[in-house]
Amino acid sequence: MVAASSISKFSILIILGFSSFKKENIFGAARCTPTIMKPFCWWAIDLVTATKFHLYRDGMSPLLEHNIYVRCTKADSGIYGFSFMNVTTNIAYVDLEVNENETKIEERQKILIEAIYYCCKSCEYYENKNDEEIIEDLVTEFYRRRLKDSDDTIVSTYEDDSGYQGDSGYCINVDGEKEMSDVSCMFMLDVNTPAKVHFGAMHWNMIDLMKQSSERENNSLVALALSGHFCASYSVSQIPDGECVRYASIREYFVLCCCYKTPELCAYTISNKSLNNVKANREIWETNIEVRNSLLANELGKNTYDTPTSSWTYRDFIYSAPTTFGEQKEISSIRNVPLWHCAVGRFMVYNIRGINTSAELDRLKRKDLPLRTQYCIADFWIEFKEGRTESIFFDAKADTKRECNSIESVFCQLIGPECFNNLLYVTNIRAQYQCCCNRGNLCNHWGNNNPSKSKYQISLKPKDFHNVIFQCHIKAIAYLTQIFMKRANGDLSEICWRSFDFHFEQEILMIPGVSYQRQMVYRVVSKEFSDQNLVCEILNTFPLRSQNCHRKDYIHEPVTYQFFKCECKQQLTYLSLLMDLFFSYLRKERQIGTCDENMHDYFKQYKNTLKRPTCYEAYHENGPLLIDLYSVTRNISFAGILIKRVMTNSTPICVTFVKISRESISFGIHTLRPPKTDAQAKNSRRFTTFKRHQTNIFVQRCQSNSTKSCNGFPNLVEHLLPLTLHRYAGDREPSGYSKCYITDDLQRINCKTNLGCFDFHSFDGERQRGCIDDIPRLIKEKPRLLVLNYCKHVKLWMFRSYVCSGVHNITDSHVKTLDGVLCCCKKICPLSNQAQSPTNENMGFNTFESVF
């Protein structure tokens, strides 16, 4: 339990019940007469400070008297106990500006304070004491009880009307252990207290309750206690066991749960898994200095695990979740994950028709509260209609779906709508701004902005959403950036900026850190037009979202994006400032001229003035032009081919591709255009290969700069073409050397290549068989076998495994050659003893083919 700062006695005006009381010192005997309605007498001291105690007795605190009635009525002899009473301070609610000397009771904060009391039916023991002696006795009993070890306390049992017996008289403390308590147990969340979470026994003096707003006048702890709607097991209107009341508004978030039979429901966590980790985490805390004080561990050189330097608190660490590592799932001794209680609810922050900031108490069970999570989320939903802000909702929740992953203590970003450009082109639209926090309980609620507000809470305040002066033309964008990105890169509170796409020549929404990576920006060119108070530039960025998502003819591609941006600074005169103040006072939106109103015209005027990166391109109406470098089937000619150097548009990326087949090698170059199919969008890698049948296409993408086009001929000849040929050859599986028959149909020899085999049968009966790669040697030895050269040129592998033809020499008539039937075969030629073999002696001949 984290102790709040003590409350000064001089800050408190004692209001007992709803009436004032002036306490008088009584010296001598203090007599008390029990009655039928109240058969006991009591004395008590408050425990606000340990320097001076106030003494209370019968009739001075109706709340305290009500709290102790059942216990004191049943007691046969005098007993001591702890309880609480209410006081009204002289400190006004934090949201009120009042004269300190004229503060009304309803404007002052009401708090609960802890008290120790003594009650009795026969009270001779106290009737013979003066006030100082009674105070001394109560103080002695207070310290005796507080210092007594709770482990030595025997916990009594109770039995309800149904005969059920269970533990009573204890609550679960910060160590997850039992501590003695005379009153009910409670679990409380309050965003406007420094510690945020309070649980166990009701030690109200350990809680700073003096940060309330005026909304709490009718639902504060004091108001609940006085109405009986509180943690009291004997009250008719009590909060039932394990149940809670909640008050949630844009300034306050308060939950109070009460426990009588099941104190475990009022522990810091009700997760058995978390409770099981408490003992192990406590042992780590006691033995590991890196956890208790990482800064000191760094100084001593003992931070061997490089623990983050943000120090843990004891409570946060022992209730944190351990992490596992390694294949054996060993538990890390220090790298625990903190888990937090999060605010939950939806609140109206702004509405053009006005809002009601107050709220009603609602009932729920402790089990209905969300389990602790590593992150808490604050979602802001902003509705726009025709550029005007209609309403803003604030949605607080726990990160149960793991939407957050930032290491920053508070990280906020604009995440909706899914298509940002809809803010430009859709009349009615809703935007979403999300904040994730991971460094404290209830960090996803802004509270009432009291001085003790945690630096880890979201910094926005409800008043930030009102009276926005639109200095820029597009109001929806101006609103989002002025409210949520104030003093950040891209803020529109001091400058106006607008962005445009080169390809479609339309305006787009490009917000740094939201639309594109803030750290990956290359400024191609920037130029100031001082006569128009304008700065225009061309930026290359890596997009985080689709840039032209509002178009149906566009598919997003995750590559470098290039766009045109202009910004201007509004020139405000003294008169315009006065007018702004006047319209702000009237709560009306002032229509003013803006410096960015004509930026679309500036884009058209300057888009070609500023030099952009270029690409080489050969393109026609059907797409990239295919240029042959080698072809078996047609002659190569570069006549009539026009390759131009063009400026890039939506991206500075250029494309070079090489197409390789068995018959040809060709290439193409062009600038990258927005994709129109999903297949085109998916292939955004720097080097991509496509294979279809016997054809391979190798595509290379490169990014040009303002001085050099990256897809020129040197890149093709020196880099891409050698690489593609190497990969193409590497992908071809060798078929092995040919094995051919030479003398008979039983024995084959190994050839030197895989060109295939031949089988020649001349008209006069001469037979010659062997390897095609051996033909040059055979012709040299026997020139009359010149017709065998036919096998060196025939297309064997396209459609058939062999080609057999009748051959006759008509080219070299001076050379006497053999005529006959020649078979050129990929692997094995038809055997001559087969009836249908072309080389069978009984087989007729085809029409002769000429050999050239």
C-alpha cells in the first residue's frame, strides 16, 4: 500500500454528519448514560496525524456511531476497535475557483478518516479519566494493535443464517497475506488519488482523497457511507459481498468493491495465476538489487542483464508476470512484465449540441472488472460531418486483444479511418486516435488534471477539444492535427500543409509517423517561394498505409512513395487575433481565409518545375516494350525502338526485366506505375523471378535519385544480364551425357555431350551409328558422310524425341556423298529390327529433305 502525504490539521473543518460541531475541552469526569436505542457509550480519536488528536464521544459522529452499533451492542464488556468517520475540509473541489474565505459547504471536499474507538455499557474505566488520559489510552491501544504481528492473530470464524462458516476479521494485504481488520475489506480504484489502487483493510488515512472534483459531491466516499451504500455487512443498503459501485465520467473514474465473506475478492488481483507468482517475485525482490534499484546496480557494475533503468515499485513487481526463455521455458529472474488495472467505459467528450459531464453510479461485480493487462488503451472517436466536428467519444479499455506494442510509456497515433484519404473525400466520416500506456494503473484515463496527476497518464485534457481555431483549409485534418499532434512534426497549429500524388494528380493525406515512416524520409528537392509565403518539396518516403486508397483503380504496393508537399505559415495580424478571441468567446466558428486554400493550383503550377528522379523507358499503349537481344527465329534489329528518359511519378523506382527462353533473350525497361492487380502488388521485391513452361522472366527494381537513372544500359549489361543468365543456367538440370548404339542393338557407348544420337542407313546398305558430338570427326575421316551434319541443326527437343528423314546432298555436288535415311535422336533411336523403324530395310522412304 502506498501511503499518501499526510493531511494538515489546519486544512480540515470538522463537520459531523451534516452539521457543524464546536468541540469543548472537559476536565474531570465524563459521564455517559446508555439508552434503549443506543445501549452503549463510546470515545474515539481520529488518526489523521500523529501529532495532535481530536477526541470524539457520543453524538459527535453519527457515521462512526452507525458503524460500531452492532459490535458495541453485542459486547458484554468494553472493547476497542477501528472504524472511520467523515469530515468536511476547508479545501474546495479542484475544478472550482472560489474565494477561500467564502467557500460554501457544498463546495468543500468531504473525506473519510480512520479512528480508533472504545465502547462500553458499563463505563467506569473511562468515566474516571479526563480527556488527555482517554486520548493517551486510545493512542496506546492504536500502536499496540498496529505493531502486533498479524501472523500471530487468531482469525475467528462466523456463521451466517444458512449455517455457512468461513474466515472473518482479516483482509488480504499487499503481500497477498492476511492482515487483521475490524471492518470490511475493500478494493478501490480512483484515478485522482496518487496511488490509483487501494485494497485490503479500510485504512483511509493512507489514501489522499483531497483531489476530488465537484462531480463527487453526491457520490463521494462520504456520500456513500452516509447513505449506507457502503462496505458494511450489517447495513440494509450495503454493497453486497464481492460487488462494486462505479462512477465513471470524463474527469473521474472511481470503483469501490466490498468484501465480507470472501476477502480474496478485494485483493490487488483476483487472478490465481498472479497470486501464485507473488511469493517467487517477493524472493527476487529481496535478493536482486537489479530489480530494486537498477540505477544503483549500474553504478556498482552488477546489472549483468542490462535491466531497464526505470525502477520498479515493490507492489508492481511482486504482482508482475514472469517471462520465460529458452527451450526449457525457464523463468527469467528479472525480466518481468508489469500488469495494470485499466479504466473501462465510454464517455462523451464533445458534442456540437452540448454534453452532460456528470454520470450515474452503476453496479457490477469484482469479477466483471477486466483482468490486469500490460497495456491500457484510450481510444478517441471523432465524428466529422461536412468538415465540421460533430462529436468526440473517449473509449477506455484494457488491451485484452494485444493491440499495443510500443515501448514508450504513452504512445498515441492516428489509426482510423482505415483509408485516411476518406477524410478528404467523404462527407460523413469517423476518425480514431489511439493512445497506449504501459507504466501505471488507470493510465488510460486523464482524471481531473489535479497537480498529482501521473506523468504516465495520457496528457490530453477535455478542454483541449474545445474552441479550436481553424487556420487551415481542410477542417477535419486541421482538427486532428491541432488536437492530437500539437507540438509534433506535422502539427497544423502553426503551419498548414497539403500533399498531392503525381500519378493521379489528386490531393492525398500524408501525416508524418502515421502515413509514412518519420525516420525514412528523403527530401528530393525543396524550394521556397517567398513572394507567396510558400515552401514546396518532393519527398520520398516509406508508406505505412495505402496512399490512394480512396480510388477503386488502385492497389497499394509497399514500395518507396514519392509525393508533392507544400506548406505555408498563416500570417496573423493583431486584428485577426482579436477576432479569434471574439468568436471564441461567442463559441462560434469563425470563417477566415487560409494560406493553403489555393495549394491545388500551386501543385499544378510547380509540379514540373521541381526536378524529380528519372527512369529510362520503352513503353507503348499495351505496356512495356519487349526488345530482343538474341533470337533463333527472327533477325535482330534495333531500328525504330525509342528509349526515353522520363520523370518518375508516384515512386522513384525503375524497372528492368530480362526474358529468357530456348529461342530468344529479350529485355524491357520502364518506370514503375501503380499496380492494378493483386499479383502486381505482391511482387514488390527488389529482384523477382517468374517461370512459365520453358520461359524465365527476371525483374529487377532500383531506386533513382535526382541525378542518375538507375535502369540504364550499364546496369543491364554489367549486372542484370550476367546475373539472369547465371541463374537461368543454374536452374537447368543437366540431362546427363548421351548413350548411343554404335555396332549392334545391344551395346551402347557414352558420348562426350548430351547432344543426342544418330542412326544412318544408306541406300546401298551401309550403316553408321553413334554420338552427334562425334559427327565432325566421322566426316573428316569419311567425307561422304557429310549428310550427317543435318543432325547438328535439327530441332530435336521442342516436340519429338527423334526426327527421321530421307537425306540427299544437293549443296556440295562436287562431293560424292551417301544418300539414305538419317535419324537424329534425343536419347535412343528406333532400333532397325523394329518393323516400323525408319531404318528398317523393308521400310519405304519419305520424301527427301535437302541438306544445306
